Amino acid sequence: MLFDTPPPLRVETSPPVPLFHKASAFPGRRRVMAAPVLLESSFVHDLGAAAVTTAVFLLVLQFWEELAKRGVFEQKLGRKLVHISAGLVFMLCWPLFSSGTRAPFLAAFAPGINIFRMLLLGHGISKNEATVKSMSRYGDHRELLKGPLYYACTITFSTAIFWRTSPIAVAAICNLCAGDALRISWQALYMHYFHTFGFIEESWRMVMGFLVASLAAAFVESLPISTELDDNLTVTVASMLVGGLVF
């Protein structure tokens, strides 16, 4: 009994793994390849969204140009309708884009085109009497190098830099497009609109922020500097600066 031999050790072996096992031969291949495919598909998606958005934006402008050509509205009223509708309709298209990093820049392409249109028309390189009539106060093509050009620039900048996840973009564009009494109403509507897509928060705190930004925009618009420069520029810049503090 003193020299009993210990029981033999059991050596457990796993079944051999085939050399060309499909599931584990390249374990990271699917994961590595998925990222470029997703990036490529989101980029293609955003290109399509940019094409649709640009078409919608230009159609809105074309609609008012045709009415101006036919003399449906008095010139000052027609200009105001272009001013209100173009930016607000443009923002409605933002949910078409993906969450990719290129999306805001592709979205900004639509108003960006209008920057070049204003430069060409304003310098007399290109001629379009309907556009000049729908966007100017007195029918002078050189007017497009001021208010309409600043309008296109500020919307392009707000889109590319702040985008739909920032209430600053909503405040800046709504304050730019809408009149004094309607600014807070439009901001509240777009807050709810973008909240339904999960882009921004919907709360009373946000409403108060929009109210402060609207009051600041109205105050700056009443100052002499807005006449000397242009309220399309000063109102938007004020909205961005105040929005950066309250949001």
C-alpha cells in the first residue's frame, strides 16, 4: 500500500482545428472590411442627399424668380419672401443626411452654390434679371454683392460649422430668415422638428436660450452698425456669439 502507484493523469485534448477553418482563419477580416464599406455607403448617401437638397434650394429660388418676372408681387415683398423661405426650406432637408463627418459640408453645398451665383451676377459676369429683381431692393445687380451674398455666406457657414446637432445653427438661420415677432416661433418649431430625429434636446431651457438669442439679434439689428454693414451679417454673427453662451 505504501508503494501504490498514482492513478494515470488524464490529458484532455481539443479536437484538431482544420487549417482552412472558414470561421476563424481570418477573424478580423469582416470587422476590418466593414468600416470602409460603411463609410463609402454613407458618403454615397450624402452625395445623393446633397443633390436633392441643392435641387430643392434652387427650385425655391426659381419659384420666386418666376413670380418676380411675372410681377405677381411688389418687388420689396417678393424679396422678403425669398429671404424668409430659402433658408427655412433648406433646413427641412437636413435630416436627409447621415451622421457622417462629411455630411455638414455636403449639405452646405446648396447655399454655397448661391455664393458663386451672387458673385457672378453682382459683378455683371452673368446676367439674370429675374434673380436680380427677386433679391434686390432697387433692381441693381450690384446689390447682390451685399445682403444676398451675406445671406448665402452665413447660411453656408452655419451649416458647415454648427450643423443640425447644434441649436446655434437653428438660432442663427431662423433669426436671419424670420422677422422679429416670428423668430422665436420658428426656432421652437425647428427645435421640435430636429428633436423628432434625435438631433437636439427639446426643453424649456432650450426655448429660453432661443429667446435670448432672438432678443440679442433684434437688439443688434436696431443698431446703426447693422445699417452700415448689413443685418444679414450682424444678426447672424450676434446669434452665433450669444448662442455660444446660452446653449
